Amino acid sequence: MTSGERRFNPPPGWPPVPNGWKPPAGWSPPKDWAKPPEGWQLWLIDDANDGATFMASLESADAPVQPASESLDLNRKPRRASTLPASSETRLAELEAENAELRRELREGGHSGQELIQLNDQIVLQEVGIYRYHHPLENAAAYLPRLQDVEARAAAMIRDGHAIEKSNMFTFDNSLARGRKMSDDLSKLMLRAYNAESENSIRTLKVGNVQTAKRRLQASRDAIARLGTMMQMRISDSYHALRLKEIELTADWLMMKQEEKEREREERARLREERRVEKELAEQRAQLDKERSLLLQTLETLEAAGTTNSDLAQRLADIDQAIADNDYRAANIRAGYVYVISNRGAFGEGVVKIGLTRRLEPTDRVNELGGASVPFRFDVHTIYFSEDAVTLETELHRHFAARALNQANSRKEFFFATPAEVREVLASKVGNLLEFSEEAAATEYFQSVGLWPAGMSAKS
């Protein structure tokens, strides 16, 4: 048979045909004959000059099934396919049938009941939940030497030929040397594809979601093992584990870097708040000192005239007390106001914010929170002054920690709780509360909800 000649290739289960047999025009196999495996090529072109036929067989493995009558159309140009020795052709047919069955199982969820690999970030994040560090280190900078070490080890494994495993006994065209050359070339191609997927997984890695990247890399490894079955080709366990570690370290580094930035932002906000409080206290102290000086002069004048004024004397006593309170607030950084507020229009019912401020006017802080970042103003349920407001706020946060809206960031202060529940816990820690409102007026919300576009439902 000359190179490039077409020959009929009956699939497994079909009766043998004489050499050179060609079906007549319009012929189709009987209905009781076995259906050809998915991707089976009924016509082959003999071409033993290079390894292109083997690659064509790999490509055809993923081609859709052709109806028998269509595959036997003599006017259609057939695909190129492998022309391995007769024994290899039989083995190739078995492998193609096996791959077809594997693809069917993957589409249907697998014979073991496993589902297809889920790569949707939102779904995977919900499945995984709170991010856990794979390799906990002190700070983000500590991850960089680890990543450099992993990259160096991966490069060494590639250089030493330990990244991908393959058979050295594969023959092509009855030649062991040509078979090894084909195995080497194909293994380089497969490893390049695997490394490209690894780099892409790292490049597109999102903070907090490492599972998607790891599943993508595992899917790439599985595909290489499936396509390289004939040559026993697969990414080695040690190299795959090293690449997975690189993804984990990168994910940890991204998460640690984000947490450090968050802490820096909060620290800057805390320092701004402290400077603002210090300025307010200093201005109040200067005003009190000025008023006290004027009162003293007035009282001294009255005393020199032989008269007194009880109201001025009481006012002086009040100012002295205010000065003492001012000095205490300036010296005691833990003193401040714990507030409980809600915003039904923004967060719905049953959600409160428990926070702390050291402002002289704590309502200023509440008004800031109800600025442009939310559609409605916050309702105040209580503003309670405590000499150790830091501890009181911490205890309240700890009590409602399991009901925090943001379970991934404990520094956020919103909780699934009613004002009545917070009041009960707060009262158990500080005693009776003189002022606490369990109801939220939500004035702006109720004024607005009736004018919303049709179909926009109110929060409940």
C-alpha cells in the first residue's frame, strides 16, 4: 500500500473486510452492527514519514461521533490518523473506546457519583467558607523567599527530567529510537501546556479563593495523563505537589498582604480619630480655662464689694468638674462612648452596628457613618459612656461574634441581632440603662419606600 492511500478501518465488533475492499455508493452498516466508538475514523491515510499521524489521533479523540452512513461517504475528505503497526492499531482502538467512555462519565458526573469540577469562583468560595492559611507565616514579606525557593526547585526538576514521567519502551513505526524521540517531544509539549496552566492559575488567582486555581491545575494534569495513556505519560506527583504549593503560597501571600493593608488603614483611621479627639479636648480645655478665669474675676469683684452670687459659685464648681472630666478623658485613652445603631433601609431589620468613639460629641461619629456611603441615616438606640469603653465594646463583639455579617473579617462591626437583644447583653454588663430605644424610626426609609419603582420590594 503506498503512502497517502486511503483504507477502510472497521471499528471493534464489526466483521473483518478483505484488503482493498471499498463499500459501494450509498452503503451503510446494518442496524444490528455495533456503534463505532466516539471519534472513530472509518477511513485512514497511511503516512509513516513522521509523528503527525499520532498527533492527529490525539486530536480526533475529542471529535464528535460521526454517523456511520456519513463516515462512509467516499466524497468526504477523511481525517489523517495514526498508521501504527497492526498490534498498535488494535491497542489504539481500545484506548479510544476507553477515552470515549471516560468522557461520557465526566459528562454524566462519573460512575463514582462525583460531580464535574466546579470552577465558578462564587460557588467555590461559598463551599470553602473562611480562608485558612496553608503555610502561616509572620508577614507578607516572609512568603517571598519561600516562593523563590519553590520556583528554583521546579526549574531544577524540569532540568533533571523529573517533572513529567513517560515510558521509554514506546515504539513508533517499529522503531524504539523513533518512539523515544516522539515521547520526548510530546512530553515537552505536555509539560509546556501544564506549566502554562499553572502560571495562568497563579496570575488570575483571587484573594481568598485558592480552590479554583488548584482544581484547574488538577484538571490539566488529568487531561495530560488521559491523552498520554499510550506512552504512560503523566506529570510526576512531586512536581505537581510543588506547583500546588506554589499556588498555596501565592494565595497566602495575597491574603496576608490584604490583611496588612486593612490593618494599616484601620491604624491610620485610629490615629486620625485620636488626633481629632485630642484637638477637641484641647479646645474644650482652653474654653473652660477662659470661662473659669472670667468667673473668678467676677466672684473676686463681688467679694471685694461684700456681696456673693450663688449661681456664679455653682457655675464655677461645674466648670471645675468639667475640667477634671476633660483631664481624665485626655489621660485615659480607654474611656469613650459605646454606641448601638441600625439602618433598616440599608441592611434590613435585625441588623445592628456596635461601635466605639471617643469624640466629645459621639453623635458626630454616627452622622459620619450615615454619610454618602449608605442611602439612609442611622438610627441611634443608645450611646453609653464607659470609663473602659474598649473592653465593653470587645465583650459585646465577642458575644455576638457568631452572628457577624462579615465572618471573613472580624474587624467589621455589623451583627445579626435586634436592639432588644443587645440591650439585654449590655444591661447584664453595666447594670440599668437610663436611655435605650428598641424601636428604629427609619424616617427617611419609610418616606422613600412608597415612591420606589414598581417591583422594588422593601426590606423586611
